[in-house]
Amino acid sequence: MKQIIRTAALLVLAATIAGAAAAQAPGADTYKAKCAMCHGADGLAATPMAKNLKVLSFKAPEMLKASEAQFIASTKNGKNKMPAYAGKLTDAQIKDVVAFIRMLQK
């Protein structure tokens, strides 16, 4: 019985740590500060701003097919009404945000 309780406690601890790690993933803070207002915290583009600007969900088929290079280019140069972040974010920050977006797509 003690072994079952220990195993259950370890599983709960592991799940808690994994959830905290996802929230603190590189790019999460930058995404929250620069992207979430339009793309939504979950990337589903369900915000009023996203609907007004016709922003696609990151889970839309064309967004799932987009390459890392396409995401980086859109972030650096802007796209449609999305502003350019070249000079505002470092290359490392942009790559971290793209990696975070990929995590949201799962």
C-alpha cells in the first residue's frame, strides 16, 4: 500500500513539474507579451482582436503546414496587419516564440 501511495505521489509531482515547465517554456513570456493579445493565450485566435483582424488559429491546416522559416519571416517582417518584430525581438526570442507556438499546436 505504501508503494502505491509513493508512486501516486511521484506521478502527481511529475505532472505538476511538467505543467510548470510548459508555462515557463522559452518563448512563453514573449508570446504572452507580444502575441497573445491577437492570437490568444492558447493560439486559437478566439479573441475579439483576432476575429476583427481575421487572424488564423495556429491549429488551422495552413498554420500547421507552415515551416519554421515561414513563422520566423512573418514575425520578423510582419504579415498583413501583424507588425514586424525585427529590431524589437532578438533572433533567439523569435525562435523561442516559434517553438512555443509549435507547442501550442499540439
